[in-house]
Amino acid sequence: MTLTPLTAISPIDGRYRKTTDQLANYFSESALIKFRVYVEIEYFIALCEIPLPQLKNFDSAHFSSLRNIYIDFDEQDAEAVKLIEQTTNHDVKAVEYFIKNKFDELALMDFKEFIHFGLTSQDINNTAIPHSFKLAINESYMPVLEELLSLINKLVSDWAQVSMLAHTHGQPASPTRLGKELNVFVERIISQKNQLEKIPFSAKFGGATGNFNAHHVAYPEIDWRAFSNNFVDNKLELNRSQFTTQIEHYDNFAAQCDALKRINNILIDLNRDMWTYISMNYFKQRIKEGEVGSSAMPHKVNPIDFENSEGNLGIANALFEHFAAKLPISRLQRDLTDSTVLRNIGVPMAHTLIAFRSTIKGLNKLLLNETAIQKDLESNWAVAAEAIQTILRREAYPNPYEALKELTRTNQQVNALTIAQFIDGLNISEDVKQEIKSITPSNYTGI
């Protein structure tokens, strides 16, 4: 069966392919191979730049041709590597042989044994994968997150003066402003985004058990630690972990997963609030001609975008949580469990992007129903009790909380009239009475 969006097992590559296809540049098998080739080529060039004695005659004019191996890397090249892997049964060794074949084509066969010199496969994987992850975060994830933040910020501004009844424990509470409530999410997301950006993209580079054994035995006079720090930190623009086993310890990667999960949790909170406001009729939704909300009930316009986002964020978080808990743990100097897990890092990233796009779509469909919002405020004059009893406290009025409690908890409807009558019966100055009477559910919104 030919793989198409209709035959793909995962909806990431099926139903949602248009949203996630950009991630193939970072997390597909072909992309992983390309980034491995990139590390191998740049490592060889770095060895030439020391230079190693056997490479001192390597003409630097060939560097551009070598870099073109990964710059021009295409699907045909990826298939060539996979064909080699059928024999080697080792993915990184297949990359090494692929590059050696390229050296033969470039008449550089005398130097090809310095491809992958002194390295183990994890020196390649634990640099290629964080490199691709960093690119995906910077080039794919962050732009969509910024788009979402920009949209929420616009709504914060648009709805800054919209008074709204708040609800704590599901019950009417002191009024607020709709724009301010959305600004809560802006501040939370920015705070977690800033934390995410401070976490280094860590990489391992140090040979079979992290000690440069092979490098040191061949060239003991070279400071391999300084060389590798410079190569990883400056050339690959990652952060080399100084003491490792055969693999990166993934502590910073786990921190990144936790940070991504926290941002997703904030958006789950936002989605649920928007869903609830829609159910309260505070928002209606723009209807696209021809769309159907229910297969049976013609009147329905469901908040499906917020629901879709919430569901995808849940899947993403389950995987991020597993990565954060699993990856920092490896038996002794290495087991293989990290390899198969890391191959799936694109999955939660894809579900996250799907969710971001769904939330953006949902927010763009919202139509403010100020009539319903105002009606809810007018139906809940009891929320002004907090304001009244606080002013009465200021005026040293005896037992103001208890007086308002008796008024608001009776079975009678509390409205503007009953509040006014209550105020008129208080033994306070006329100025204070007028001050209290100026308070309404719509203007008692604080700062």
C-alpha cells in the first residue's frame, strides 16, 4: 500500500499532514541521516584544521565540496544510506560508509579513514539530534508560539474594557475584565518560554565511554577536550557535557521536555476556559458556510478547535513526560533504550504544533457576546457585597460582613433595588451612601 495521508497509521502524517509536514525537515529518518552526515563532515574538517599530521596536506579548497555532501543531501542520498544499512545493520556505520564513497568520488580516498576517527555512534547521534531539535524549536515551534501569543495579546487589547462576572469554584465572584483574564495566560506563557530558552541544548562528544580513549592513544599530545569543546560549542552551536558515559545524560533535554509540557498545560487551561465561556454563551463562533456542527443536530456549533487542541496537548504531554522521566536513566555506561525513544521526539512536537494551530483557529472564530456577559453581571448584584462590606469596614461600621451575609444569602433576589434599599437603611453618612451606590457589578472590576 502506498503511503499517503489516507493510508498513514499516524494522523500526524495523515489527517494533519499539512500542519506537521515542516517537521519532516528535522525529525524524519532522512533528516536524521542528513544531520549525521553534517556532523561527520564538520568533524573531519575540524580534524584538518588542527591539523592532524596525516591531514596537514589536505587542501582546504576541498572543504566546500565536502560541505556540499550535506548541503545537497536529498532523498536519493538517504536511500543510498539505507541500502548500505541493509548490510551493516548499523545506521551510523552506514553513514560513515556513505561518506567514504563520496570521498572516493572526489578522489580523496587517501584521507577517508579519518572519517568518524576515534568516535562512537553516540558522538554523532548525541550531536545530530540536539542540533535538529534546536533547529525545530527555533524555526518551527517558536514562530507558531509567537503567533499564538500575538493573537492572545490582540484579544487582551480588544477586550481590555469588557467587564465580566468572574467565577471561583464555579460560583459568581468579584467581577473582572475579560482582557485581564487573557493576560494571565500571556504572562504565564512568556514566563515559561523564557525558562525554555535558557536551557542549553546539551551534546555528548567524547568517544566510546566519554574519555577520548581512542583519540588520546593515537595523538596524546593533542588536547582533545579543548578541541571537542570548541567543535561542539562553536561549530555545532551546542553545549558539550564535560563528563559523560557513552551517551549524553539528557538532563537538560529532560528539562526542555518539562518546559514544553508546562507551556502545553497552560494552553490546556486556556482551551478549557474558552470552551467554558462558549458554553456560558459569553462567546459565539464564526460560522463558515457549508460547515456542519453535528451530524444529527442542525443548530450546533461546537467548540471543536479548543477540544482538538486539548486532546493533542494531552498526547504531547504524555510523551514529553515519558522522555523527561526515561532519558536521564541508562544502565552503567550505556543501554540502547534512549535510541528508540529519541527517534520519537518529533511526535510530541507534531501534536503540539497541531494543538497550537487549533487554538489559533478557535480564538480567531470567537465572537464576543456582550449582551450575555452584561446580563450575567446584572443577574448577580450579590457580588457587590464584597465592595460594600469593605467600605463599611473602613468606616468602622459594626459587623459589616455579617450584615451583607444576611442580605445576600436570603432567598430574595439581590438586585440594584434591594442593594439600594439596604444602603438607605444603614447608619452612615450620605456621602458614603452615595459612594456605595455608585458601585455596580460592571464597574467593580478593580485595577
